[in-house]
Amino acid sequence: MSNLWDLSHIQPRQDVVVPGDTIPAIFWNAVARRGDTVWMREKELGLWQAWTWKETGAAVREVAMGLASLGLQPGEVVSILANTVVEWVLADLGSLSAGAVCSGIYPTDAPEQVHYLCADSRTKVLFVENDEQLDKALEVRGGLPELQWIVVFDMEGLRDLNDPQVLSLEALRERGAAFDRSHPGLFEQRVSSRGPQDLAILIYTSGTTGKPKGAMHSHAGLVYTVRGYNTLIAQDETDQRMCFLPLCHVAERLGGEYFAMYTGSVLNFVENPDTVPENVREIAPTVFTAVPRVWEKFYSAVMIALKDAGGLQQATYAWAIGVGRQVAELVLDRRPVPGLLKAKFTVARWLALDNVRKLIGIHRARFLVTGAAPISPDLIRWYLSLGVPMLEVWGQTENCGAATGMPADRIRPGSIGPACSFNEVKLDPATKELLIRGPNVFMGYLNLPEKTRETLDADGWLHTGDVGEVDDEGFFRITDRMKDIIITAGGKNITPSEIENELKFSPYITDAVVIGDKRAYLTVLIMIDQDNVERYAQERDVPFSNYASLTRAREVLDLIQSEIDRVNAKFARVEQVKAFRLLETQLTAEDEELTPTMKLKRNLVQKKYAALIESMYRGA
């Protein structure tokens, strides 16, 4: 971005990009319009391979007709169990073009979770990525009498498989091409078989409060939302996006796949979840959407790299980021940036800040988008000091992902912005719960009418469970989840997310859960950042043999205590953390304590580590 003090070049546009009242209608209109231009890119054997709109359309048509040849009927459910790969998009758009309902399953889900989701949705056809995911499906298919077919994307290691219920994606496409030739006109019938008010997709909630619930979204709601997105964070065919978040999550499904389909932005797929830092530098997205965990990891990587740098480099960065911070504060205050400071900022970018942006991979980004979880205001200020605005959006699975959004020319760290133009947002007068209403709000939860009535009231307001406040200009601020607010033994209301966000700003802390409800003081359970803490220990010759021993090392405990002391200094005495414990197990998305989006499940953590928590209150 060339002019941090002039944000007019990232202002939203209002024009409709592609017509259509269902997702397949928009897709096929986009194919007709864009033809030989590139829509998707993926890396194979070290080389980037491009998919044009025409090529994508041909593959999607074959998938759709292949599903029809298997006997799949309009309105029946197809599920996808895979990482974020091109084939996910082909299966999704192929299923929708066949008139089916499409549901996503996290690739980290255990077999019993796969069973629950397929049974709850009455899945007829299940797409799986590879042999690992196929094993899960085969383990539970005996309990899924409605499951008829399993389609495998990658058959490596499965060439000798002979199972009458399993076929490859390649074989499905071949069947589809032949079926298409012998059934003229059927494809067009299937594409038009579902109307705007029909169910299009299921997005299962991440299960932080019990079993996942299948949020039902209509074609009308999805189309309305992607059109609305372009009035908030506008994109076009010149934009490069990175596709790496789970496609079964609302952020990548709506904000990535469908929004790129609507606007023509190029979707670049990472090789795998572990190569995100390398791939982002190659892709250099012009618009970058991620969750706070990603932004925190990038910041941590820069801070650790600086510690390894020489004294001159550290001093240069300190001066440059100081200049960037001065510019950022003026921009945030909506005050003019003096000419001399502009000149200094140009030098600061040349000396250091541009290199930091290239290290992360955001050197071409017009702006960054963050959502799905709270983020530290200081982190937003840091990215702005580099010269890249970060726009926070807030919403839920149930409202297609974004209900409020930060205007580029009025960024306020700590706020989630005003209501988006395409929906209403208000506070419940009694509870201060944020409520959402609009055509983007979901149809309800699959098979759960009582839960639907609890969440969606008679007037159409979606009850989000988030508590907040709003200022005179309509900017909302989340204070916490209703169920997470801590009331101490002394009657003080504490919002733990504010403290947790500050702790997670540390390069040595991945996640934190603050405890203290009905307690005399606050404590915290912490999950350390393994890579950064290991490096810290190695540089100081701290002995450790594994992750658990690392968390017990006195030097590591002192390091985390120093980070807590830093955070405590920002809060009143009653809000300060008095004790902490480190989780001795390195958790991944496969562990029950974490959601697939890598958020600690507060209630489960408190139950599972009850003894560890009690150890912080003995003698209190």
C-alpha cells in the first residue's frame, strides 16, 4: 500500500458483479463471463497450476452429472471430508449444480464425529480427500445406512482398493461425462431444480457448547451475503486471495470460495496447513483474510526473528516502527499526516518495514481482514504501523459470517465496527446481548427446532450470545460471551477475553483461559507456543527432553510470569492474574479441548483440568 494516510483506494464499491439468484446460477454466469481467465491456482510438484473458469466449469459439470448417475436426487445431502484443496470446490459446486445440499466436515474430526455429522445430515454421498480420511469413513459406514457412495479425491495408496461403495473422483467425472452425453438437457434441469428459498448448504458449528449444530443456509441467504460483502470489503478480478482456512467453516466458504466466485478474485490454494508461512510469501495476496491465531503467529515470527538480528537491524526496526506508529495514530485519529512525517515513513518503509511485510507475505496487501475470534487492539495497531490496514469483522456461522465491519477510513482498534449495510444489529436493552436481523440470517438448525427457537426469535432477531456496547456513532464493541463473563467472589464483573487477548499478543503464548468465576482472584491456564519457547530455551541452554519437560522448566515459568506481569500492568488490581499453570500437552485440532478453528473450549478445559485449577486456589 503506497499511501497509508489516504485510504480511498480500498473503499467499497456498490456494483453487482455477476447476476443469479442461486449459487449455481452465479457460478455458471461467472463461467460464461470469464471463460479463459484464471480462477484457481494450486501447487503440484513444486509448480503452480492454474484452473481457468472454463476448466473449472467443465470439471464441476462432470461432478454434478456423476452424482446424478449415482442416483443422487435434488435436495439430498452430500458431505465433504477434506482439507482446503481445489477438489473441495469442485465437489461443492458440483453437488449444488446437481441440486443437492452440501455439508462440510473438518478434516481433523475423529471417526465418531464423522459418523455423527453424516447421520445427522442424512448424507447420501461422502467425498473424502485421501486414504486417511477414507479410513474414518469406512470405520463408521456400518452405522450409516443412508450413505450410498464414498468418492475419493486422491487415490495414492488406494490403487488396489476394491470396494463396491468407493470410487475415485476421476472415475466419478468419467461417469458424469458419459451420463451427460446420454441424458441431454438433464444438467440444465438439475442446475435450475433448486430455487432461492431452498436449502443450499449446512455449516456445522464448531461445538464449543456441546454437539455441533447444522446451521441451514438458503441459496437466497448466500447470494445476498456475497453481494453484501462487496459493499464492505470490495474485490475484483485483479485481486489475489489465499485459500487456506477450512472450507467447512463459514469464513472460507463464504468469504473465500463464494465471494471469489462472485467477484472473480483468484483463489490460491496452499500446499497443506503446515506450508502457510511459505505459501503466503509466494502468493503475496492483495486481500488477506485470516483468524487472529494466524496474525498472532506472523507477529511472533517477526519478534523472534528480530531477537536473532544484529544490533543495527534491531535499532533500524525500532526507529522505523516508531515512525509507523506515529503515522498510524494520526490515521486512527483521522488527522492529517504532516509532509515531514510522510517522508520519514517512506524512509522507514525502505529501511525496514517493507522487509517485515515481505517476511510475512503482506507486501502487496491492500488491506487485511480479521474475524472469527477477538483480536488484540495492539496487534491491529502494529499491522497499521507497517502500513497495512487491518479491518475487523464480526458475525457468526448463523448469519453467514459478517454482521459488522470496520470501515477502512474509520478504523477503531477494540471495536468491531458498525452494522454492515446489509443487516441490522442492535443490543438487547436488558441483557446487552448483540442481536442480528437480515436476509443473511440462517433458516435454523437442522433437526433442532427447540434450539432454533432459542436462537432465532419471533421477530427474526438472531441471538448471538455475545455481550457488547455501542457508541453514539454506531460502532459496536464486544465485551464477552454471555456465558463467559466472570463474576468474582467480591461481585466484580470481569470480561476474560480482554485479558486473554493481551496474553495471546505474547509470542510465547498460543492460547489462554482465564478462571475466576465465584473465586477470590483470577488465575489462568496457558498453552505455550512450542516453537518460540523451544527456541528461547535452546538459546539459554535450558535442558528439556519433550514438550512436558519444557513447560516445567523454571526458566520457562519465569518467562511466562514476565509476560503475565506485562499484561497485569494494563489492568486494575481486581482484574490482574494472580497465578497460572501451563498445559503440559501440546494440543492440536484433533484434541477435544480445541475446536477445529483452534479455539480452546472454555467449559471443557475447566472440567478436564479442574485439579490443576484447584491447585492455584489452595490456601486462598
